[in-house]
Amino acid sequence: MAADTTSPDDSSVSWREAFATWARIAALSFGGPAGQIAVMHRILVEEKRWIGETRFLHALNYCMLLPGPEAHELAIYIGWLMHRVRGGLLAGILFVLPGLISLSILSTIYAVFGQIGIVQALFFGLKAAVLAVVLEAVLRVGRRALKSNGLFAIAALAFVGIFFFALPFPLIILLAALTGYVGSAAGLTWFKSTGHGAAQAGTQPSLIDAAFAQGVPEHVRPSMWRFIRTVVVGCIVWLGPLAALLVLAGPQNVFTAIALFNSKMAVVTFGGAYAVLAYMAQQAVEKYHWLKPGEMLVGLGFAETTPGPLISVVQFVGFMAAYRHAGSLPPLEAGLIGGFLAMWATFVPPFLWIFAGGPYIEALIGNKSLNAALSAITAAVVGVILNLAVWFFLHTVFGKVDELHGFGLSLALPVPASIRWPTLILALAAIVAIFRFKAGMIPTFAACSAAGIAYYLIMGFLGLGNLVQL
């Protein structure tokens, strides 16, 4: 490749610099998609000038239209623009690799030592802090997304649909998208797209923009043959392990169930990680019985405090599912395989979406009706995340929750006598820290975990037993 410079006059950078840059981004990718996108913007737009502001925002809009983790897809997209498919693979793999390693270690520690008192106390504090983080996500996404009465209505209806009537998450997203699309096409201001911020041209020409000024690169030009070849190869790579498991192990095998569940999620996870967490948590806890509700919060805390996409929590879920249903395999070995399968089924599809759809991005950008559909999906996501916060609150703060069914309703009602006061107090303290004192996520997690350990030690000193519950 070219020399180790990133001159705006040069259309490419060396593989050594590309590797170092994407590894740096991966190591700094904490704090969920908003933080990860901010890191990429600072390094790739402002510092390296690999991509201009306008094209960066266009790429982000495209990734927001796709199912899956948008920050991961944005990394793949920019890597693909820079160095074709190999560049997309480099960027995408490095983006998730630190989290894959970190979560493998943390999941192993939890599985082996999670029932030891003081370790359980640490996780008790962690899950209380996660309640505050999810609530903060509701308000953060809501401020960005709910720019009109129509979008407020979509958010409210999404919450009612999933919380009171248990409507499937994919159905809610589909209905929201159709509502936004039709509303925009009909010219209704209630469903006017708010976009993702105005793009402003940078003061310096970027490498990619300089290359496009000389002509659209060959790999960016739409090609039906390339599209078909990419889809076929991508589906084989993505679904090959699932097909092999179905044939060799059968549909009831835990590894097959993990691969199938995460493959289905990969095509319906519109709106970011928090949106799909409600669907994933309820399925993993209530349908498959892989984890307890409190353990979902532990897994989410792991994903929040390690580099990589937040949806990497699927690795913890897959690990625990296989660990507890290991069959003839050693439990830890089964857990590591289950976690890797979950990550494979979740993070391979974004490569397919980008490599197949990337050349057609110009046809999508600027389409007002599609942007309106995106805005409606994001509004619905606010309601879904609110449901996630309420679901976690009910199943964590209360020891018992009754399910009410009838007249189309599917409603969870807490039993007041089962309230867990230590969890509630610690969660409220985390809420005050984040909202009142603007404490960061990692300091809040650290403080709550320390408080959980202190509570455990005090209760033990007083001879009152271990009241810490997950």
C-alpha cells in the first residue's frame, strides 16, 4: 500500500496505520454507541481526516437504517471505503475483539465465582447501577428522537404495546416504520423526519472525499453480480454454523438454540442495543430460562464497562446458556463455545449488510420517506427502552412479580411485600449520581459495586446473614 502518511492528496493509507488506528478505536470504544461514534468522529474525521463530515453523517444515517449495532456497522463501512472488503473486515473484527476477550474472562469469573458471597455482592452493586444507566438511556434517546407530537405518540404506543400487550418487538418496529413512511409520503407534519444533524463541510479535504473527487472507486460502484455474490457468500459464512448444528446436533441442542436465537435477532435489532435488550432479556429469561433477571443486568454491566458494542451482552447470555446446559462437554468449554456462537451470529450479518448494500448508499441517502421511517423507528425505540427499564426494575427491586393475563393483556405486577430495599436504595443513589451530579458511567459502576461489597461485609459483621440477591 502507500506510505505511512494520510495526506489529503493520497487516496489510501498503509495497512500498518490502518491496523493501529482501528485497534486504538476499539480500545477506546466504551460507553455504548453514542460514545463509540464520538470516538470514531474525533479520530477519523477531525484527527486523521480519512473521511469528511458530510460523508461520515451520510454513512451513519445508512447504518441507522440497518439492523444491528450501528457503531460496528459504521466502522465496517469506513474501513470498506478505505480498503475495500479487506478494510471492512479489519475494522469490524478489531472493533469487537477487545470485548470478545474481556467478556470471555468476565463470564468465566462470574460462572465460577459468582455464587461466592463477596463476588455476588460486587455484582449486586453493579446491577443496581445498570438500572440507572438504562433509565438515562431512555431520556437521552428521547431528547434526540421525539421532535414532534406524532413521534411522541409512536413512542407511547410502542411502550403500551410491548408492556401491556406483549406485542413482539419486530412487529412494533415494522408498524412504526410503516407509520413513519406513510405519514411522510402523505405530507403529515406529525411524522416529519428530524434527521441526525446537519452535515457541515470540513475545512480540510479528507482522503475519501479526495478519492471520490477523482471518480467513484470501482468497489463503490453498484454491481448486481457483486451484490449477488456478496449475499451468497455472506449467508454461507453467517448461517453455515447454524445449518451444521441443525444437522449434527438437532434443533433442541443448546448450541443450536443459541445460534438460531441470535441469528433471528440479527435481522430485527433496529434502533440500537437498548431497543433489542428488552426482547432479548425476556426471551432468554422467560422463554429459554437461560438466566435470571438480575443476571441479565450483570451481563449488561459487563458489556457497558468493556470496550466494544453494547449488544456484546449476547456473549454473556450465550456463555451462561451453554454453561448450564453443557451436556457431555466441560461446562467452561461449553460456555466459551456458546458465547462465541452468540457473537458470530450477531456480528457477522453487519459485514453482509455493508458489503452488499454499501454501493447503493447514494440511492438511500436523501430519501425523505425512508428517513421518516427511521425517525419513527427511533421514536418506537424510546418506548421499548422504557419497557426495558420498567421490566428490569420490577424483576430486580421486587422478589416476586405476578403475571396478569386476560382480555389481551399480559401485564407484570409487583408484589409490594417482596420489595428489596437495599437494591432500591442503591439504584436510587445511582440515579442521583448520574442525573444530579453528572457522574460518569464507569465511576458510578465502581461506586455501586464498592457499596454492594460494603453492604455485604456490614451484614456479615452484624451477623444478619447474606441478604445480597441476584
